[in-house]
Amino acid sequence: MSAAVIHPSAIIEEGAIISEGCVIGPFCHVGPSVTLGPRVMLKSHVVISGITEIGADTVVFPFSVLGEIPQDLKFKGEATSLKIGARNRIREHVTMNTGTEGGGSLTSVGDDCLFMAGCHVAHDVHIANRVILVNNVALGGHCILEDDVIVGGLSGVHQFVRIGRGAIIGAVTMVANDVIPYGLVQASRGELDGLNLVGLKRRGVARSDIMALRAAFQMLAQGEGTFQERARRLGEESDSEYVQRIVEFVTGQSDRSFMTPGP
């Protein structure tokens, strides 16, 4: 075990928990209800406040602010929290807010994510594992991003939107509706243009599953009935694990409408 290394100019308030191997650089401020896991590194000029937990081996770059209160005007000072998993990379000027009482009181981030410079994660957002937010992405409150999602730079995601596992959002896109797993979305007002085939191939997805996903996408785009009815039929007709994830996503609980394939 190695002791934490804390620069003399950093302020660590009484009550903060600093685990072994942490490195806290110059002019950082760590609040009294913060927990830093093993080997967390705060480069410099980082502010960690609120009831915030940061997992092992996460690195936070200068001028990021994590755990400040929500920007929701309904927030009245109730105790809410931010939980960040392990091995995340949080680049310069990233902001992440705690939750709100009405939204579950928790904002959460999984493991192995990359938040590039200038990203914002609003209150009650839940981000899974291996998610990448490119520079200046903004997530509205209550959004859910599943595993392996990539959101391109300068994009905005409307509050309450869900983005399914393995989906990719092109740069400078406004995402106003739910995105199915493995979907490809682009255009200034986001449109579901196809599947994230590059991402599927990079993750070694079997050719048979990719073909099943392509067929499923065509059925969702051109089949009879409503979008949810088409998805239910897919669930009955396909035994592909990947197609079943789309079915579960479309038929699950949502507070937004769906981004659907064009004709």
C-alpha cells in the first residue's frame, strides 16, 4: 500500500475519504462528503464536492467540477449524490451534477468511460460501462446511456432520452428521442440512419448476428403496424441475442418517443 500524495496547495476538507495511492495535484478542492477510491488522480484545479464517490484508477483532468448541485430549479438542497465507477478518464472542464429527489437522488457513471473536454452530465443521468462522450457533449437530466455508447462531439441529448447498448451518435446531433441498441444516428436533428456496423465488427459480433440485426432493422423500418408492434413480432421471430436486446429496449419503459428508421 502506498500513501496518498497531496500537493500542499490542495484543500481537503475534514471528513473526505482519500484512499491509498491517490494523487491530488495543485489547487484541487475536495469536499467533506467525498470518497476517492484507490489510485484516483486529480491532476490540478479540480473541484469535487457534494456526496460524491469516485472509483479506483479514475483520472480527472484540470478544471473539472464533479458533484456540484443540479441545475434543476426544483432542487431545494436535499441530499443527493454522484457515483463514478473505476478507470474512467474525465478530461478538462467536464461537469457532472448530483441527482434530484424527484429523479431518484443519484447520478451514476459506470466503469472504463471516457469524457472528453467540456462534456456535461446533468442530474439523475445513468451512464453504463465503456461509454465515450466526445468534446462538448451535453446530456440532459434523467438520460440513460447503456454499455458501449459513443456520442459525437457537440451533440445534445434531450432529458429523459435512452440510448441503447452499442449505439453511435454522429457529431453535432440533437437527440430528442430514444435510440435503439446498435443504432446509428446523425443529422442536426437526429435521424436513425442504420446500424453501428463498424462498432459491431470491432467487438467481434458474429456475422450471423449482424445479418439478423440488418433484417430486424428492415422490419422495423418497413413492416406493418406500429413501431412497438413490429418490435414484438421481431421478438417472436428471431432468436438472436442482439435482436432480443432491441426488442426489450423498444418494449421497455420510456418517457420519450422513439427515433424510428426512415422509409
